[in-house]
Amino acid sequence: MQYKFTIVIPTKNRLEDLKITLEKLKFLFERGDVHFLICDDGSTDGTFEYISTHFPKIEIFSNKISRGIHHTRNRLMERVKSPYAINIDDDIHFITQDPIEIIEEYFNLNPNCAILGFRIFWSKSLPDSIETNDIPHRVKSFGAGASVWRMSAWNEIPNYPEWFVFYGEEDFASYHLFKKDWEIHYLPEVLVNHRVNIKERKKGQDYSLRLQRSLRSGWYLYFLFYPIRVIPKKLAYSVWSQFKSKVFKGDFKALKAILLALFDLIFSIPKIIKNSNRLSIKEYNVYQKLEETKLYWHPEDK
């Protein structure tokens, strides 16, 4: 059967979240043009067995041991045979009830668009209102777990960088797409619920590790894509901002994260040299003028 869309879902040890997501996506199960594809990244909570038994229409495969989110996303995308791949994380579901038609029509009307980013509401509860005055427009980047790829664009650029381990894959892809004259658009007509409490996440035990990975991925991107003369100022400002907003206020976990991220940057220089795809000053200036990425939406924003 020839599918138009593939729903790709990476997951690891979040079976209860995944159950909720799949229950919310049941309205897509009976469509003949949508294929479901899940990669279980070495879960130990019975995810593979449960999905295989209770959702026989879903194609699921697994990494024998955990290989990380970027590797998992790459494996999923390698298996997509349809023209479009809708990326949904295991703790995200559609609020919009007819997303497929909306997405397909938008891609048909915008042939230079490689990726559509959805309107994302971050909360463990649904929004009081789903109305918005936002209109579709071009943006710099996207959220990997709430977006859709035109596969012909994906096939023109390198896979997500597995050596980043976590974070940074969206901007990595965005810079490569920009160099290829592809565009990324924000599509507010499609609304999703990311069932996460952001305040709780920031207080989590892995705060320092998340910060380290976030900082180093951002710095990797500077060295991979920015014009060389721009990098020193950007890096210095980034480090100073972290000290000013965190370390000088007594957040010594942040100090540890900053130092470790700098060590990671130094040790990754060989990979950076091998994989760099630098923007010219002209390209850099054009890219900086694009609208910022839309990752967070609240009803009061409208």
C-alpha cells in the first residue's frame, strides 16, 4: 500500500505516555493513507511487547540498547516510504482533529516548504481556548517532536548529528536546509498538546546534564555553521549570559554544566571540522532576519 503520511514516534521507557498518545491518535488509525512507525530506544518497561500486542496495525522496531534520540529519529526517517513524515513525540498529541488535510494542502500550496512546525501548547492539561490569530509564516527552525517533513527535503541533507547526543538537531537541519534554499514554516492551524510541566522539568535531577547538553549543542552549531569572524563574539556572549543569569546568582550546578560543555566543545573539534557547512556573511545576515522559531503557545497569545 502506498501511504501519503507516516506518523513517526520515538520512545524510551514512557509506555504510559505513549498509551495516551496512541489513544488520542486513534482517529487516524482507519485512514488508508497513514502509516504508524515507532522506534523503541532500548526500553525496559515492556514498551515493545505491549505495542506489538495491543496495536497490531503499528509497525514497531527497537534498538537493542539505547542509542539516543538523534539515532532513533534517524532510524525512523530511514524507514519512511511516504512523501511526508509527521514527527510526534510520545508525550504529544493533536488537538486539531483534521490535521492531515490541513498539512497536505499547505505543502501543495508551498512547494519550497521542507518542514511545517505546529502550534504547541505545553501543559499537562488542555488549553482553555484553542483560538489563535496567528497566521502561517516562514521561521528559522522547528520543534522536532511536533513537526512534519517533506521527505524529498530530508533526503537532500545529512542525518541528525548523533554525536550531539541530545538537543540541537532541529537547528542542524535548519541550517542545511537554508543552504539548499528550502524553507521552514510555522503552521498555527495545527495545534498539539505537549503534556509536560515546564517548571517541573527545570527542577528535575537531570537539570545540570540538560543544561550542559543544551549549551554544547548551541556552541557546536556556532562552529559548524557561523562565519568564523562571528563565532568569538557569539560564544563569549553565550558564556557571559550563563554566568550573569545563573552562576552569579548562586547556581553552581550551572557552573559545572558550563565548564563541561566547554570541554565537550574542545574534544569535538575534529568532528566539527569534518562536518562544517559554514554560512557566508550574506547568508548569515539573511538567516538572522528570519522570524524566530515558534515553540511555545499560550491561549492569551492568540
